[in-house]
Amino acid sequence: MDFSALIARKQERFSELETAITSPDLFNDPKKAQEILREHSRLKSLLEKSSAFEKAQRELRENEEMAAGDDPEMAELAQAEIPALREAVPNLERDMQIALLPPEPDDDKDAIVEIRAGTGGTEAALFAADLYRMYCRFAETSGLKVEVMESSQSDLGGLKEVIFRLSGESVFRKMRYESGVHRVQRVPATEAQGRIHTSAATVAVLPEAEEVDIDIKPEDLRIEVCRAGGPGGQGVNTTDSAVQVLHIPTGRIVRCQDGRSQQQNKERALQIMRSRLLEDKRREEEEKYSAYRKSLVGSGGREEKVRTYNFPQNRVTDHRINLTLYNLDQFMEGNIGEMIETLYASDVEARLREAAQ
């Protein structure tokens, strides 16, 4: 496929952005400035990949011509270069094709992650706490910031539910494939006879919505203040600081009580509500995607059993891409990068197939 015309248009756009980022008025509109800088960075990377691909193609042609020439010494030198170039050219072409794909609209956004204990009682809540710890460890090693927005503890240090915000670079791109049902197979701490139990927890990863993403009309909200309950440190049971927000058109309800003030809880509740409504909107758009892509990576729905954590065999399996890793002990310590990148690569492969149709 000839990408020259498309690359030429991208080069023109890059020149426009080069001019825009040198303008003294760039940051008059901070949001637009960020969009311009992100697009400039993406196009710069694309053009560098395109240049590398063209250079490798040119060198391959030149070496093939020299290898067929009359100068034995030059032919030998050229022949030695050809295998590496023949291997590099298709890889560089694929890198360029990936860079040409339109960016996913939410990839650069921060994420709100919701973990809830599923089937399995106390063991499910303990597993939910383990997943939360795993993602916190991953955040530490990836330079991401974790902010707990709401949590509900259970017995033995488990979590019935935890909602937290992850902020940093391209957070939603890193985390989007974690959504779904996570199943664990292990001997619970409460099991006296050493039997393996199967429990589950659900993970939902939502792109953090800004006010411009989702327009919530004030008349569509019912905001109630009530007394906080449950564990939470000093003062949690002495003030009417908990906030419950009802979105009347959809019936969605968000309750926050972990914040130190009524205003903080209100802001967090509205933040979660916007992200959930944006996720609803994204799911509707996702139905337009091809069946092939859905079968490869999945829609991220909570009803999908996406991954199994088998502790006796030190094995973690992602069922969407049939990938099994035998390093569950390290995985639970936050070393989930290989899984994330493999899921991302599978998604990109599906998008490339769609673009070629």
C-alpha cells in the first residue's frame, strides 16, 4: 500500500502545528494548547517512523543493486547488509502503519478504576484488595498517581469496593483492557482443609470525563447530604459530610463519603458520575466496531470473564488473547506491563486488519 499521499498531508499538518506551538498566544486556551501539543507529538513520531521506513527501503534497494553489480568486493559487502534490511523493512512499515491509525479518543486521559468483590464472599473481598494493591504497585513503577475516591472494607482486610483515580501519562491506554471479571483460584486463608476455591472480582476502568465531555444539566441531578457511616478515621461518624448524587435520566447513583468535607465528596461524586456516563456513551459507540475486534479484545464489559489467576500453579491467563504467564507472584506485585502491552498489540493488529478492508 502506498502511503505517500497520506504522509504528505501529515507533513503539511505538522508544519501548521510547528507554527502554532511557537505562537505567544498558544496557552491563552490551555485545553486547546494541550490538544495541539499532543497532536504535534504524535505527528512528529509518525514522521520519524516514516523517515526510518523510507531510509531502510532505499538502503535495501541500493544494496540489492550493488549485490548484483560487477564489483565483487562491493557485492559481498552489500550482500552482508541485505538480510538485516529485509527483516527491518516490514517491521518499520508496520510501526508506521500503527502510527497512522487514528488515536483512540480517550487514550491520553486519566482513569477512574472501580474494583468490586464478586462471587466468593470473604475470599472475593480479599482478592479485590489484592487487585487494588497490584494496581497500586503498577502505578508506583509506572510513575502514576493514585487517589482513592471511595472505599468499603470487609472482614480480614478485604475490600467490598474501592474506586480510585489514576493520573499520569496515557493512563487510560495502559489500563483500558483491565475491565471485566477477574477470577481467582487459590486456597483461601480461611480454608482449614486446603481446598482450592474459585472467587471473582469485577474491574471497571473508565476514562476520566471532563465537563466538556459530558454535559450534565443541574436539573437532571438530585444531590442529597447524609451522615457518613462505617470505618474512616476521626470525624467520619460525627458530620453530615456524605454526598449522594442521583442522575435522574439514567437512574445512576453515586455516593461518596471518604472525603474530608461535604464539598470534596460532592466534587468526587460528580467526577465519578461524569466518567460513568461517558463510559455509557463509549459503550454505545463501541457497538459500531467490527465483530472481529470485539472477539479479539472484548468490549471491556463486566460480564466478560477476562482473566484467571491460578495461585497453586503460579499462572495467570488472559482469555481474550489466550496468553498464559507463569509469573503470578511477580504479576501480583504490579509487574503487569507484558500483559498490558500484549493486549494493546492485539488490539492494534485488529485495527490494522479493519483499516486494510
